[in-house]
Amino acid sequence: MLENRESRHARRWVVAIAAAAVCVTTINVGAIPAAQAAETNTVPGAVAAPSDACSADVSMAGYTDALDNVSYKNEKVGGLSSLAWDQQSDSYVSSLDNNGDTTARIWFLGNDMSKPAITRDPLILKDQSGTAYTGNTSDNEGLAVLPDGDYLVSSETEPSIRIFGRDGVQKSELAVPDRFRVHNDSTAPSGEASNNLTLEGLTISPAGHQIVAAMEGTLSGDASSSDTLSRRFLVYRDDLSGAQGQWKLSKQVAFKVADSAKGVSEIAALSDDSVLVLQRSFSKTSGNDVILSKASGLSSEVDVSSVSNLSAAPSTDFLASRTLANLTNCKTLGATAKAGATQKNPLMDNYEGMAITNGDGDSAALSIISDNNFGATQTTRVLNLNIDTADYESDGNQPDLVSLLGDFSSLWKASTPFVSGDLSTFGKGVVGNASVLRHNDELTSAINKAAAKGSDGTNPTAQQQRALIDSDYKLGETLPDSLGPVLGKYLSQGIADGSLPIFTKLFTQTNQTGYGVSTLGDYLSTSKAKNTFNHPRPYVDRTNAGYPAAGLDATVDIVKVPVWTDSNGSKHDPSYDSMVTSGSFPSGHTTYATSGAVGLATLLPELAPEILARGSEAGNNRIVLGVHYPLDIIGGRIDGDVANVARWSDPTFVKDQLQPARQELVAYLSKQCAASGYGSTLAQCIEATGANGANGYTNAFVDPVSTQAVTDRSSAIKAYQSRMTYGFTASGNQTTALQKAVSTSVEQVPQGAENLLTVAYPTLTSAQRREVLAKTALPVSGNPLQSSSQGYYNLDLASAMSAKVTLDSKGNVLSVTAGQSVPSVVKASSNDTGNGGSNSPSTPNPGKSAKQGNPSGGKGGNSGTPAHVSTGKESSTPLAKTGSDVLALGTVSIVILLMGASLVVMRIRRRNS
């Protein structure tokens, strides 16, 4: 309990897809019957779309107020402070916390939390003499159902943990240490707990042998003047003495809440080692703030029973904790707060009960319920969520962008990092290489003005409009273009109507504020790098940055693009004013666009060159708006590449998210193509629509760097390549072609980058894929940003993902011919020396349009794995045609990945544009 009567103290993917489609199913963790498809919620309530997310780890299934203000046999239902699954009654159950003289009871809510309803008489809870407990003698906050069907109930009053039989009569009670009791000078002098802040959370592990009870507040002995964050969990087991059902207190573990106002309102066991933790606070000015986190280490963490003061304990004494979401950031779903209530997010309320309704250990469907305290301004509400509880290694070992981009400091060095809130620290530094930075400025102005040509200053040009759309930071607006008009339309529809929930989570989901929380597109943050390099944007006065002192202009001569409202009424703002004290390097928008483009290209290598070219266009559009320099865009490309390498080098993330996304996307696009008469496979559809040729992604915009309009695959690759270097050389001069210096060796290919080619070339070994990357990479030439990039600067993924790879009889890579209509692997005949290949990017062959023949000589790909090895000098086996073949891709690819991948170990924080 936290609020008083007025406001009372003031998976993985299978689960997520199913829950998003039907709200929440009825399966519980550990031996609950098969799921029944949940029907659509009725008002009051709403079903969420796949794009409705609270964070990268938490998406929404829906909410319902079906239990609010209901009565059962003239008895008002409310004060529901817990939630658990009761298998014997085939129902979720919730205990009444306390309500004056009302008898303590357990309500039965039915087996579907998307449409809960009181299904039978409540169970009255009685002491061992048969006298009913009331709100005056108990405050029942926690509830769990034991393996034998008995009810385990924690009360905050003493506190206590009691076991009740199926008849409601108390059978026994678990031991609670004296210091956990509410302090009372006469009855509990050694108690250190505060009234109404004791055993609020209660859960039993799926295996049924471990009970965990959580303190809502801090024991007085665990607090200091500066630290009131510590909470204790009591861990009981019934397998210590070998007698099931004989519960013994085995240990105490420590947990830190997010802030001093938070209390632990509920916990739900994922396993013997980890629990979900619901933390909640209340403010009269903003309402409820609710955080969902995962705590791990119950099995291995030290026993803190003998620790007298947790505020002085080392961090190693506490459970590892990871915030999954601040639920205040969830979409509102149209929910409203009651009259007189103040809620920053009207979906929020006094959430106190929580139950896992389905799960596989690494993902879960979750229902949480609010305690209305029988108050006029509070609501009994059920919120249904989908939780990704996996601890992905790539989440904890994120790339260190400051190190990767460190070469920038040789060009311009900040005097000090930018300290947020202290404007005096922004943009001060010295020029280290005036020649390179002069070229940087000149290109910025030239690209910006080329896009502005023909503008009247009021209405943006077509290119400026496209740049404004890209500035919205929405991959759902940017990526569809890359697939061409037909497949792009299908992709847009699939995102909009919820047909692509896995894709959505990877690329496009946002929270209530519109902030991106996708697991791939938003994986990396540029905040730390921007603050570290602290470089001013082109239109900002750069006097303090040392530009005039180095003989450079104080500002770059650019044309600012006006705010534009499109034909749909959507407003697109370049946001010049809001970025005056936001660092330019590296570009956060380019990091985001490249993360998404490379991610989609790895899933659909059939169209990789087009996708990557579109991603590079989105980065270049930051220069079109005059808010970034070319070096910023190069830095963002490096960031986006390394983000994908980190994710593709995490076998669990690949298995749980990337491979299912490939299967989902191919199946969906193939279905749409078949319905429109473009063939039954993705390969047939690409051929029929010309998506990898003249009828695919096109772009008529040209500038001093990308001098050729994109009209087919060949020109798409050229556009991508031109933006890899922006013509910089070691001296900073622009050239008309990529510099040729020392060829990139296999050793210089970034570790793990070969995993980006897993879908394109699943039959190649990790070493062979590294050869492909080396043979298509830019040369090592000492260009700006190249030396610190660990090889990422050099990666030409558009060429690497569109190549014909020729192997000799021993599996050696003889040649790599880029720009083919489909990636393929062939074996050379005995008289083939592989001279058709090249160590640098080959001149791409045009992709096949709807009316063209196939220039690569192969049949191309379809809905399965691109590029199977074949025998014969110029032939390549068609791609898999069936769903089982697509599934086989996952198995083969993961085996290869596990054998060959080395996880990238680097660090960063989340992105900032």
C-alpha cells in the first residue's frame, strides 16, 4: 500500500506476437493449461498495436477497466492488491488488501486477464479458530498459490506470511525475522519496519520450491541520511530439509530501488534466480510513476541476513537489476483518469498486483492490476504487457563510439566535454587540421545549396522535403522507399496494420513521448560521443571553436529549410533552434538511419544495395538541411555498422529477434506479392517488380559528391560508395574516385563483421565471409576517421552483400564480383583461376528490372536463404522455396554463428540526435 484513502499514501517473440494479436492469452508459467485466444477488449479498455511500446523491452497488449466499480452480490469489488494464477480453480485470483470491517477475501477473476470478471463467490480468509480476518486485523498485499493449491498471503500489518487452505482457514505461518516487524516500543521493540511499508510483494518460483517476499520500504537500520534505496527480499525454500511444503527461510537478498520515493509494490518470479520487480511512487502533482525492472542473482547473491546496514554495503551485495521500462512512458491507449485524479499518463494508477500469464524464460506476457483503495479518484485497471526479459550480451557489451571515432580529435579537439546544463562548456576547442575541415565546410555548403536550388525560401524543394521527412527520426517513413514502389508499399502497410510485430520491435517502435525504443534502430546512443567531441554545427557561430583563428569561416554559408506541412497535414520541422547547443559529431540521425538500413539489408540481402543507398541518402539529408557536415555522416555510418555487428554477434539476439524477423518479413512480403499476382516467392516478386533494378529504389537528386542519379542497382551502389568517403583523402582534398592505396586484409576486417553476411551467404564459413568483406572493402589509405575505426570505415556492405563469390575446390575464395542481382556462391571448374574477381569493389552489374534479363546468369533468390553453394562454373542454386527451408536457415545460420562469431566487446549509451 502506498496511497491513502483519498489517494492512500499519496521472447521471446512467440509470446509477443501472440499477445499483440489477441491481447493476452491465459497460459501461466509452469503448468498452466493451453492458451485460449483472447477476444478483443470491450470498452472501457483498448487493445494495443504492435508499435505501442513502453521501451525496447516492454510492449503493450492492451488494458481493461472491466473490474472498475463492479459489484458482486451487492458486495463492492475493489482494493485488489495482488494477482496470481490458481490452477485448481482455473482462474486468476486477487486478494482484498484491507477495507475496514470488511472480511479479508480472495476474489476469482476468471482465466483471461484481457476480459476479467468475477466468476464465483470470494474465499473468506479465517484464522485457525475460524474467525474471519478483516481490514482491521490484516492488510493482505501479496498472494501466491502453492503447488498443493494452498494460498500464500502476506499481510503488511505485522507483517506476516500465512498459508491458507482451500477452505480459507489458516494452516500455518512462515517465520519473519524480528527486524522486519513494524516497530512498536512495547510489542515489537526490535522492529525496524515502518507501518504500511512492509511485505508488499510475494511470489513463488515456477519450479514451486522457492518463495520470495519483498519489503516495500527500507528498514530503519538500512538507511542513512543520503541513502534510503535499500530493500530486503526474504527467500524461503522447501527443499532444504527434503520435505516438500516445509518452508524454511534460506537467505535475505538486497535490492536497490530506482529512487528514494519508490517502493516495491510487487514481484513475480521468472525463475529461481530472477524476478520481475514493480516499483511505484505517487506524487500529488504528477500521479503515479511506475517502473518495471528485472532483478537477477537470487541463487548466487550473498546472504545479507548478517549485514546490519545495507546503506554501507558494497554494490556487490545487491541483486543485479535492469530497468525494463518506466511504464509512465507507455502509450496512453486512450485511457482516461477519473475526475479529480492527477496522472501524467492517464493509463497509470496504483498498480500493486502482477502475474506472468505466459512465458518461456526469456520473454513473458504480464498482467498488472491496480488497487483503487475504494477511492473516487482511483481506478481498478488491468494493464497487459509483453516483456522481453532476456539478458542479451550485446545489451551489456555495447560499442565504445568515442574510441571508434577518436580520429576526429586529430582534426578538431574540444577543450572540454560538454556538460549538459552548462552552456559555457559548449563548442570550445581548437582546429587540428584546417585543410580537412575546410573541405568539410565547403562540401556542407555545396550539398546544402544544390538541394535548395529552385526554392523560393517558403516552399521546400522536393529534396528538401525528403530531408525533412527523414529528420522525423522514423525508420517507418525512411526504409520502405528502399524496396521500390511495390514492396515498399507492402512494407508500409505491414508496419501500419500490425502485420510485422517483430520487424516493428526491431526498427520502428516508440514510446508515449515518440522516443524511439526499437531494439536495433535505437540500439546505440550518440549522446556520450557528441558530448565528448563537443563540436558545433555548421550554422552555429564557431568562433569559440577556433575556426576563425585557423583561417576558417565562423559559420558555414547554408540555406535554412523552412518548416513544411505535407499533404497529409503532418508537420516537419528541421529544428535548428533546438540544436544550437547539440554537438554535430557524430550524426545521431545517420547512426539511426544506418542502423536501420544495415539491419534491413542483413535481413533482405536480395535488396541490400538499394536499402543501403537509401540509408546513405538519409544521412546525406542531414547535410541537405545544413545541420551536419560530411564527417558527421561518415561517423554515423561507422556507428550504424558497428551496431549491427554487435547485434549479429550476439547468438541469442540473432535467434530470438533477427532470424524470426527475416522469416516474418519474407513470409509477409511473399504473401502480399502472391495476392497481387507477382509470383509466389519473394524472388519471383523482386523479378516481376524490378525491385533490384530500374523499377526499384530511385533517386534523382545529385550533388558534388553523389553526381549520378540513382536509376538502378549499379548507380545505387555508386551513390552509397561516394558517401562512404565524401571524397576525403589523407590530405583532405576531394577526388573524383575512391583512393587506391593498400588493400584491406582479412585481419583488418572488424571482428564479428562477417556475421552481417550470415543471411546472404549462410553456406560460407566465418573465415570465407571475412574474405568477402576484405575483397570488397575500401583500401587502407589514411583518410580522416579511418585509423581509429577498427576497420569499420572500410566496409563496403553494398558490394559485399550483392556479390557472386567463387570458391575453388578447397573452399578458398577465388573472386568476389559485386553488383549482382542476387548474392550467390559458386564453385569454380578446374580451369577457372578466378580472375574475374577483384580485391577492390568491382563495377556493379545492373540489377534486373521487370523487362531485363538476369545479368548474373543465375535465377536469383526467393523467399528463403540467398545464395546456396552450387557446382558448375556459372550456376547458383535457387533459394529455398518453402517455410521449412526458411526455418532451416535459422538452424544453419545459428550453428555457423556460434562457431565463428566473436562477440564485440565495447560500450556506449543510448542515442541522441
